Amino acid sequence: MKRTLILLLTIILFLKINIFAQLEQFQGMTREQIKARADSLGYTEEDLLKLQQSRQASKQKQQGEASSLNQKTVVIAPPVAHAPSNYTVAAFSGRVNADTLSAFGYSIFNYSPTSFESAINVPTPTNYVLGPGDELILTLWGETQLVHDLTVSKDGDIYIPEIGLVNVNGLSFNELKTNLFNRLSQSYSSLSNGKTHFSISTGELRSVQVYVLGEVNKPGGYTLPALSSAFTALYYCGGPAINGSLRKVKILRGGNVVSEIDLYNYLLNGDKSKDIKLQDEDIIFIPPVNRRVAVAGSIFHPAIYELKEGEILKDLLKFAGGVDFNAYYQRVHIERIIPFNQRKDYTNNILSLDLNFSTVDLLNNSNYVLDDGDVVNISGINMLPQNRVVINGDVRKPGVYELLGADMTVRDLIFKADSLFSDAFLDKAVLIRTLPSEKKEFIGIDLNKVLTGDPSDNLNLENRDSIQIYKQDSFYPTRGIEIYGQVKNPGRYIRYNEMTLTGLIVLAGGITDSATTKNIEVVRMDTLSAEVYAQKFTVNLPYDYWNVNKVDDFKLQDNDHVFIRTDTTKNLEGFVRTDSAKTLEGVVNITGEVQFPGSYSILYRGEKLSDFIKRAGGFTETAYTKGIFLRRANPVLSILQKIQLPDTMLLKNYNGRPIYDPAKFQAEFSNRVPIDWNDIKDDPESIYNIELQQGDQLFVPKDTRTISVVGDVNLPSTVPYKKGAGVSYYIKQAGGFTQTSYEGDEIVILPNGAKWSPSGLFFIHNSEILSGSTIFVPSYIESNTNDTWPVIRDIVTVVTSAAVLLFTIKNYK
């Protein structure tokens, strides 16, 4: 059964294909011929109509698909616009306010012409005029059914089977419909009684050949779709050239002007009424530009405009969009090139003309006649406020406010600004007044009186007055105080009103375990004397200093420096935090064996070393006065860096000479100033009793009763001091010289940093090598070969790696 069904369907399909293959031969026959042929083959006329409709539907579908492929929606981004300089006019070059202006309207033709082509899938306009090459589709349905594809011949005819030739050339599409209906009704009576329906539509339309000539960017002939207009052609040719007119674009047909287009109507009003459809052999002609006038300044569209005959200033302003809100309409300046026929009356070539107007309406409706080349400039207003006052500073809402009449006062403005902040300085404010000469006047006012309404200070405000309110900090600034020494958190603190010494100590976290509340030093800046830097106050507080009566407490002032001393009776060595390395501004640090070590402010110019020793309570019992020295930064030595020599140079430098590391000497001794205390004690004017400077560090050591021996000895070590012993004794105690020791060139540094030297005479005893001194033995290599270089490097390594690296230079004084 299944096989039978498949066989039957195959036979039917074959017969169907055969029927349509036979019906193909009916194409091109008249209706009578088709009917006779169909009868001979056994087909009816209805079969024929179905075949024709099927073929027509198939053809239209194929055309629709092809059209769909060709008419894909493509968004074409406009090309980047030319720079404005491409549209400037050479004739306006060098003209003030006009040399950079563009000619209005020309840039619109910078975009793709496809943006202005007529769409293919829009209905054919009823006024479309038919011509050779147009394709028409005629359809009848109902009682009579037929479809004909018709093409207008070169003679303007179409051939309709059973009807014959019909001339359609020059007919509009509306006229075509009427003519064809009348002609077909004669052969098909069912059209008249409505039993048959009639339709005529266009298929593919013809192309037209047009010419664009005159002042145009790309003149020549163009083949365009039949529905194209003059605008389409203008876009294809790039539009008028910069010297071509936009106001008189002419369309010539058969030698006559059929339309004249003013592109300004399109650009400014969107009016395309003069843009007609083009026909074969039409000519679009661009004449040279008419009068040109530039307008600049406070106008919406500054540019160079083309004016027709009879157009005046008010027309120019309309083209430019009118004046903007900044315009100073009272005066319009015109710069005019003197016309040719008047130049004989002038020496120069340019006239400046001013037009005055009392209202903006008079300007906008001015009948003033402009000449070719005029530059119209509408300046802006002066931007000066009419009723503005300003208040700034310590008010809640500072800013610009409206001047509310001549009776508005400073007090009124303060309350409009939501009043003053509580920390405003009331004794003085400033009113800056702008005089008619534009100079500023300074007026000081007392806000205390202003707020009470006193007219002597509560002045009436004037336009552009500006008031400045200040904070109290501007006149009573919050400054700091410092506390250092034996407190838990030394440093700088804000000095609050009524702040006392005990309050500052509490802010600093209290005193440390090693502190004493006795002899607290308060140093206060002295601003009255050029010689005295500060005053010193000594304050004694009880152990429970926080319970001191406020009346008895020491009141602090701005920039006071407080120093809490160490209690030397407490044996807390090793447990007490020290900060002796800290250098405070304007102070000298004293460390070591004094009663009260710490940082001391310089009180006056010329305060000497002995004065600071007294302020520190003098020496302790264990002080070693022969070892006192002062550390002072030496900026000169810091910039004199030793040049790094290559190995060969180092070899030559060290060969036959004592070897040591000068950098290590400088690090230890270059900033050390030796002090002879005995000389100071005998003579207060001693050269050693030097004036101390900010950042100086005075060190008073203990007597160690030892001598340090380092360098090229067998056993670098610390040797017990022996009164009267010489250099050889201490070197022997350190294991003696090595094979590379530089004997006789030892360097001895005394405990205060001075270099010890022997007398040099056998009958004069050498000075004593003091306890705490350091003896350094340099190395020595004598050889003319480079084989000794590794030895030298090893020696230098040993020397620079010694446990005690001291000494400056061989000739250290």
C-alpha cells in the first residue's frame, strides 16, 4: 500500500511539471492565440491565468528578495567634517573679527550624497512623468485576470496584448492611470461595472542624465535615479565652490529656467519647495556669489553670509539667528571696505561706522543697507553687576547676595548670610568698596558696633561692596609649646587657654620613673631684646604635681619650652629611657657625667660652654673632665668626599706608606671639638670656653682607666691605663707589632679628641698619654710588584674591620 501511494504521488508531480512546461509556450501570444492553443492541448483559460499569476508572483518574490539584498539598512557615518578653514573666504583674510569665520552653508555638502538619495521602496509620486526605460506592471483581477510587465519604449509607447500600443511618454503617473483605465474599459466591460479590478504600478525606473555647471566643486555630467532632485545632484558634485552662490541655484530645462533654488530657505527654514525632480538633459547652474557680509560677536551663528539684492541688516541678523543675551545692542560697529567709486575721496581704504539703537527691537528691524565686504560686530555687555554685594569669611553662608535697595546695611547682609560663627573676630572686619573710578577703597568696621546697629560702623551698602569677616585665630593664633626630658611623651603640644605647667605634664603622659619634679626649667622666648633669645624660669613642683592649686601653678605662654630633669639620686641605669640623641630646635644637648643631663635651650647670644655646665648642675663625682668634648656638625667636611681610586692607583697610593681608612677617622672624629676644662676653670675667657650653637652635643665621660690599642698589632685590645707609660708600653701589651706594622708612625688620639704628639726632643719628656686615649698602628708594605696588592687589600680589610674604628687623619690637630 505504501509503495502504491508513493508511485501515485510521483506520477502526479510529473504530470504537474509537464503541464507547466507545456504552458511555457503560451508566453508572448495574444489572448486569442493562447485560448486556441490551450483548447488544442485540453487546457482552460483559467489554467492559463493561474500560470501567469504564479509566474508573476514568483518573479515579484525574486525581485523583492534581490531588492532586499540590495537594500540592506546600512548606517553610513558622515565623513569627518573639513576644518573650518576649508570654508573661510580669502577676501576676508586679515579682517578683524572675520578672518577665521566660515562661509555659511557650504559645509553641509561635506557629507555623503547617499544620505540624500531618493529611497527606492517609496511609492511613485503621482506627479512622476513617465519616459523611455520605465517599467510598468499592469494587473487585472476579478472576472478578468491578467498580469503584464510593460516597458516604455524609446518612442514612449507600451504594448498591451489585445489592446495594442499606448503612448505614455510625458504623462504623469496620475494621468497614466486615467488613460489606461479608459482604454482597458473598452476591451473589458467588467472594469466599468466593478466586476474586474485594475492596478498599475512601477517596477524599475529609468535613469536620468543631468549636468552640474558653474561655480561647483566637481562640475560635469551625472547619471542619477529618475526620482532624483536638484539637491541630490548638488551633493554628488560636492556642492557649490566657496565662490559659488547658494542663493541662486538655477535648473535649466530646454534652455529655460524651470526653478531657482535659494539654499538658505532649506538650511534655515527646511523649505524644499523649489527642489524639483530632474529630467534628462537638465542643467543645474551655480552662478558666482552675490554680496558677502560677515557678522561676529554676540550673535548665535557668527559667519560670512551671502545677501541678495535688497537684503539689509535685519535680514543678516535673521540669517545669523539673532543676537544672544550677552549682546550690547546699543552700538553695532561696522568695518567697511570703501567702495571702488568712493576711494578717490579717502586716503586709506577702511571705514569704521557705528550704528546706535535704543532698543533691541530697533536693531532687529534695522533697514540699514550693507555693502559687499562689510564686517558687522556686535560686542558683548561689560559684565558689571547692577545690585550685587558679597560677604566672605567666618559667616554661616558666605557668597553673593542681592543688594536690596540703598537702605541695606552691613548688619542686614550679615543676617542674610545666616549670621556669624561663634569664633568670628568682632573687633575688626573689612569692607572693600569699588569706586566709580574702579579703584578699591578699604573701610575698617567694628562688628561689635555693627551688630548693635551703630550707624558709625553699620554702613549702608553700595553696589559691588565686599565684606570680609575673620576668625579669632587670625589675630590670636593657636600656637604650640614643647616639653622634653623625662616625660613619657615628649614633643610639641597645642597651648590651650589658661594652660599650666602641670596640665602640660599630664598631656605628655606624666613624668618617667627617673624624673624629678625639682628644678623644672621653662624657657620663654624673649622678643624685647636683640641680644637675649629667651628667659629661663625654674619651677619646683611636689611629687603629686597634679594636685597643685591652680593659683599656684605656673601658667604657660606660646612657644614655651619645658625641660624635666633626671633625678640623679635614683639608681635606674639600664632601665631609664633616654633620648639624648634628639636635637630640638634652639637647644644644646648635654650628656654624660653632669647632675642634670638633657636638652637646654640657648637663652641669649654668646651663652658659653661653662654656662651650660652650670645650668646642668655641674659635674658628678665620676666626671672625667680631661675627656670632655663637643660634637658639632661640620658642613665643609661633609662635602669633601675622598675620591674612589682604582686598584692600580690604590696600590701606588699605599705602596711604601702607612695604610688606614680615612673615612673611618672622619666618621668618629671629624665633628669632635676637643675641650680643655682645666684651661676654662683657670681662665673663663679661655679659647676652649666656646659659645655653643644650636644642635651642639656636649659629652662629659667617666674615666675608663683604659687605653684602646687597634690597627696592625697582634692582639688589638683594651689595655689598663698606667700613669706615665708611653706608646711602646701599650703596643707591647696588645701583642706587639706585626711584620707589616708601620713602626714609628702610630697615631694617638686623646679622650677629648685631640691628637697626641711626642715632643720630638730627647731631653724634653713627652706629654702624658691620658686615660681613655686610643692608639692606632697603621700598616706598611714596601714592594714594587703588583703581587703585594692582595696583601694590601687584606690589610685594609683588617684595618677597617677593627672593633674600635677611630682616628681622623695622620695630621689631625
